[in-house]
Amino acid sequence: MPNAFPMRLYNTLAHRLEEFAPLEPGHVRMYNCGPTVYGDQHVGNYRTFAFADTMRRWFEYKRWKVSQIVNITDVGHLTQDDIEAGEDKIVVEARKRGWTALQVAEHFMERFYRDRKTLLLRDPMKFTRATEHIPEMIALIRALLDKGFAYAVGGNVYFDVAKFPSYGRLSGNSLETLKAGARIEINPEKRHPADFALWKTDEKHLMQWDAPWGRGFPGWHIECSAMGMKYLGETFDLHTGGEDNIFPHHECEIAQSEAATGRPFVRFWVHARHLMWEGQKISKSLGNVFLVQDCIDKGYSPEEIRYTLVRTRYSQRVNFSWSLFDDSKAALRRLVEFKRRLQEAAGSPTTSVALELERIRKDFEERMDDDLDVAGALGVLHSFAQEGNKALDAGLAGERARAALGQVDRFDEVFGILGARADEAVPAEVQALAREREEARKRKDFKASDAARERIKSLGWSVEDTKEGPKFRRL
């Protein structure tokens, strides 16, 4: 049954923890900033995506319907978006590879989808591509021009931040601070250095659309406002992203959306902290950019990678390393083994040994409702495994083992780390080698027996001799 504890989230807009409940009871509308598809996403990016997936899973655990949008930025994200200068990131990559911009976007978008499936991220209601929503962006820009919040200069359209007094409340930036910190080369078209582009014209740009004020392409910020409001409404519950999105991207989203509608845009803004690698920022120059496939190639399973990504509360900075992945591998192995033991015990007659499942459930739910304290919730799950193993040693079985197994599966709806591994079928080759090993042991041919065991190990499995026969475990 769903828990009755109030859920709290840290709302960046309010700069404090606030009680969260969806605007429409039982139905959460959430928008997650997705990738700009000019290159592969690294594990630091996937920490943010996995956090959004865990949040969505928690809402579904609570039996809330979730309408989730994940955007794909396939045009408009410039190499220097903070000052509306530079080139479109996808155009730069297209020129480098000798591809069209569309080929670049399609290539890296498919790799993003592949990695999401590898990491067991649930599909959203819709992946929204910027290039498929140009009419919505043009309509939003037209509304801002009509209301006097935007101005056109030579085919470019800018948002007038001075017309929106609350600009800066998300990030804490004031217009005075932004003006004082502006670069020396101020764009002469702008009325204020912080004014941001809604539409840009550039005859060299590889992607162009007709608009009333000139043929060009949209600014990065207008895309998310147009797509979010189209599918989730003028006011919706949640918007997530990395902390680097707070300014300018999310600050600009709020300004242009609320200026156009006169209504609050998003109720809760929730941001994940950066991921470091061995104490350093992730960057190509430092050689510490690792992809999901790199982790797979080093021998980590998708569940182990996912465990590493979600094991820390989103609002805490994480210091990744290969040793952290090794810790995750060991921790996950203990949980998988606990689930395997419960599965075995579930088929035996019921005994009097029991676990305090209601207490464990409440502890887990209180942790998750406390600003998604996933570390605390995983701690409850590991304590559950310790208590459960003691109970299994004492004879827990039958109906009570099945109830405990159901609790484990219920918790794993949130984390998505146990199902595939614990239920994995033992390959026929491994089973055949186990039979060979058993025959060798009967013949007292221990050299052949050890060779079969090593072969089983090389295939990623271990075999344990028990009174009931050989028991297999995925390494």
C-alpha cells in the first residue's frame, strides 16, 4: 500500500525543502532536460538521467501516474550559450565529421537511446525533439513580441530581461550583477547584456526555418518552454536537470514562459549535483570521460553501473572512481544472493520464523520521501538483507519467505537493480560443465573437476555444492 508520509523535495526556486504533492492528485507532470546530441553522453550525464528515472519510479511506487517528458536538443545549443555567441554544437560536429547536422543528431540520439536501455531507464511518455516543434516555438516567440517582452533586431529576437522583474530568483543573479559581470564585447543589438536570444539568424547555419522576423533557428532556452507547455500544460509539477542548467537555461525558461502566459511555469525545480571523477571535473582534456560502454568493457554489468549512479542522494556531489564501481559490485552481489535465498526458501513449507516487514517498509518509504534519500533507502535494503539472512538461517520459508521476496521486489521497483540478475537463467553450457565437474569428483579426478570449475568461473558463474545439489550464482 502507498505510504502516508508527506514527501519533501529541495525546490531550487524556493531555496528550501518543501512538501511535494502533484497539482492534480495522483498525477505528476515532469519535464527532464535531456541531451544535446552532438556527442556521446558520459557517466556523469547519466547520473542526472538516472536520478530523474529514480524519481519517476518513486512516484510510480506511490501509485501516482507520471507524465514524463525527456527533451532532445538537436538544434540551437551554442558553444557559448551563456553569452549567446559561438556556433551550434551540432553544426560544429557535423563540419568535423563531414556529415549533415541531421546525421549527427540521429547518430548520437540512437546511442543515447541504446545507453538508456542498457541502464534500465524507463521510457518517458515522449522524447521531444526540438526540430519537430519549431511551429510551437515560433508561436511562443510571437506571443512574447506581442506582449512587449521581446524585441526583434535585424532578424534576431531577444527577450528583454528588464521587463521581467523576478528574473534571477532561481539562480540568485540580479540584473545589476549580470551587467557588471558582462564581457567587454557586449552585443550591440541587446538592450541589456543579460537579454537572451529567442531566435537567431545566421546564413552559415546548417539548419534553417522560416519565421515572420527572418529565416533562422531557435535559441536553446525557448525550446524547452515550448515543448514542456505543449505536453504538460502552462503550469506543471516538476522540472529536473543538472546544476549547470540553473543559469542561464532554466532561469530563462521561467522568464519567457511566465511572461507569455502570466502563470507560474513550474512548481518544483530539482537539480542534481555534478559528478567528479577521482576528485576532478570530468573533461576530455583530463582524459577522464568514460562512457557506459567503457564501464561494460571493464566488466561491470548494467545493474552494477546503475547501482553506482543512483546510490547517492541527487543533491550531493559524487566522487566516482573504479573502486566505487567495485564497491557497488560487492554490495549488489549481497543483495542478489539474499534474493536468491528467498526464492529458494519460498518453495518450502511455511515455518514460524518471520520478519518485521511493516517496520522495514516504513523505514524505506520515510527515507525516500525525505528528498529522495536513496543512500538511506539502500541502507534499509541492506539491513533488510542482513536481518533476512539471519531469519533464513533460522528457517524462514514458505509463505513468509514469499512475503519477504515480494517486499524486495517492491523496493526494487524504485532502483531497478535486482530483477534481471537474480532471475537470470543458468546457461546450458554452465550446467553441462557442472555435470562434468560432478562426474569428475565421483571419479576422484580432481584435476578435471578443478578445470571444470575454472571454466564455469570464466563464463561468469560460480557453483556451490549443497545437500540439494549444485547451486549457481552469477559473478
